[in-house]
Amino acid sequence: MFAKFMQTAAAVAILATPALAAPDTITLAMVLEPPNLDPTGGAAAAIDEIVYANLFEGLTRIASDGSVQPGLAASWDVAENGKSYTFHLRPGVTFHDGATFDAQDVIFSLDRARAPDSTNAQKGLFEGIETVTAIDPQTVQVTLKSPDGAFPFKMAWGDAVMVDEASVKNIATHPIGTGPFKFGEWKQGDHITLTAWDGYWGEKPALKSATFRFIGDPTAAFAAIMAGDIDAFPIYPAPETLAQIQADPRFKVLVGTTEGETILAMNNARPPLDNVKVREAIAHAINRQDIIDGAMFGYGTPIGTHFAPHHPDYVDLTAQSAHDPELSKKLLAEAGAENLTLRLALPPTPYARRGGEIVAAELRAVGIQTQITNMEWAQWLEQVYKNADYDLTIISHVEPMDIGIYGRDTYYFNYKNPAFRETMSQLDATTDPAARSALLKQAQQIIADDYVNAYLFQLAKTGVAKAEIEGLWENAPMPANDLTAVHWRE
């Protein structure tokens, strides 16, 4: 009788206990640690993966479906001639330190980004700006040198976020923005933590804090997931284990698209890579499917130019640089460039390290030897990206619609083609959708004809997360881990 009573009492106690609340914190993992936290002065996508839409905001923003949405500007008007945009700012917005956000911050941010001494990695986004003026504290007019129908899209990039002149000097290590999360702490080599900001102007996030841990090794990434040490790995570096994770009911696998064109980049200014025949020979030496299968375990879409296959204006040019080792040898002989040795710089990402070994073997098969240097991320950014001290490298360019980088003479490809620059100038001045489509297709063809780089594959977004987590981006139209809608299912 006593035992039965105790069992009944326990059952009543269980029924009377309220349901456990859903967690309000999350731990995500990333392969690369950002070199700093300044999206307006650094090229690393890892910066935006932490701060975009979380800590910093722009006049506009990119949504999970890739569309341009209002950001700090609630709306905007376009002049009939297409050369002027008037942005209507949201009222009551403040920075994390309490400073008011208004038109003067927009003027400072855009003038700083386009200044002659600007270190903005995407300075081209701002080249078309003629003037930025305040109509009143909540209204800003941006006048352009020529019509630009893509200007709201350009303002949605992480490089175009709004900053405050009073706090910008510490932006690299202690960033202050207007977003729903504020900077918490950065333990170098381990993690960065963001905490929810009570003073946010918009809808408050469900999460109270988010920690980004840095796990570059694929084996360690798998172990951390299986042990429950991390809640989500939005861009998971061990695709060979995805089937095992997918079979485990504790997790879900998110497979989507990215804007990441993965390329074997070539230094077009360095002999013998300044010879188009040598570049074409390298392109024909590579078997894209070998790299997709061997480095990405089948995840990835072959590309023949620097453009995302899911974009409606994409042109499939893969046949133009199809795998043809005999043609490679013939082209090298015609160029007088047999028995080459080239330096191959590899950043620490698994796709680059794994893919680099395959590329080296396929180049060796046509008579090109490679000296592989495995670099840490900061070293790659300094030596390859900034100083163009390399012959070959493998990298994913994850910025959206970034074919315009081929028009920048000082970019690390060292590619200079007046015809391409003219095409991009025409594109900037064109608003008609059909005409823009034709110009984008023309630009893709030009760089494919010049074999600027060997185009490998479009990076797939393979993410893993605990089954109860909702709101993570499945696709990556922007390098970002937007936490504004992320929550745990109750």
C-alpha cells in the first residue's frame, strides 16, 4: 500500500512540474577564426559569418532567400533618372553604446568606405557614389555618378554596414553596431561570444547569447558534434560523415547552396601564368569531378566561370575547359612552358587542403610540378590576398554576384582586360533586366575565354545541427550566420 501511494504521489509530482523551457543559448562552430571583427576593413568571410545581421546592420539586408529587404532604412525612393536614392531611416535606432544612429552616421560610413585611403575589401561597391547628403536626421540622399539598379543590393553587403565615427577606432577588436546582439568576449583561438542587446530597435531574438567556436580539423568537428559540445555547424567541414550524422535522430543535416565559387586561382601577372595558353593548359589538366568526389565527397556543382549555377543568368561553360590532359600538354609545348614548377598556396580549409593534393597530382600528370605550402588563414590573407605573392591557390569566393572583382586591376588575380572593365561599366549603367542579363553572360564568357582561373565547383552548404534547432539558413546567399530567427523548438 505504501509503495503504491509513493508511486502515485511521484506521478502527481511529475504532472505538476511545468515543462522545461527551451534553451536560450546556442553554440555554433566555424572552420576559420576571423582575423578581426571589422566587416568594413577585412576580406575574410569569417568576419561576416559572425557579425552580419547579428552585430552590424546596413541600410538594406539580404534575407535567407537572397532577396533585398529593408534594414536600417525602412524604405527608399529612386529618382526617375535612376541616379539618386533617398533612404528613410528607422526612428529610435541606437548603437550598442547608446549613441543615436542618424543620417550623419550614414554619411560617415559611406564616405569612409569610398575614401582614397579606405581599406574596405569591396571598395568597388561604393565607386559609383557621387555624394551623400542629409535631408534631415532621418533621411539620406545618395547621388550616383550613373544609374545603378543594383545599388540597394550593394548596400546589403557586410562591407556596407553602418558604423559610428566615435567608436570605429576599436571596431576590429571591440565592435559596436546597431544589431540585435552586441559583442561579448573574444578568446583568441577558441571562441567569440555575442549577447542579446536589450536596446535593439526591432524584434528581439529568442536567443540570449551565441558562442562561435573555431574547429578547423574535420575529425575534431565530427567528434564535437557527436559529443554534443556544439549545437550547430552551419558549414560543416567533414562531408564524409554526413550520412552517419543524418542517420542519428539527435541531428539534422541542412544541404543548400552558397555563393561560393571555388577556384584554382592563378597569378596572371607572374610568368609563365601571364601566357593564356599556360592558364588554359592548367584548366584542361583539372578533372572537376575528381575534386568534388575526392575533396567534397560528392557535394558541389561543377562551374566553368565565376558565377553561381543557381543564378538565372548563369552560363554553363564547363565544356570550354573540360578535362583533357593531352590538350594540356600540347598547349604547354606551344607556350614553351614544359617542365614547370609552380607554387601552390593552400589555406587551411578542408576543401583547399584535400583539393590541393588532387590538383597537384593532375598537374603532375601533364608535366607541371607544384610546391605546396599549407598556410594558416592570416598568412594566406597577408601573402596571397594582400600581396599577391603566389602562383596558384585554391579558395572559395563566397560573396554574392562578385564577378566584378575581375575588373579590379589590383586584385590578387592581377588580371587586366579593358573589354571586361567596359562590360562591367555598361552593367552598372544599365537598369533594363534583359540588357543586364546579356552583359552578365558576356562577362562570364570573357573570363572563361581568358582562362583567368581554373573554375572548379560551386561550394555546397552542408550544415549540421541538433534536431530541435530551427531558423538556421539552409542556403547561404551571403556569408552569414543570421541568428535573428534562430530558436530551439519547445
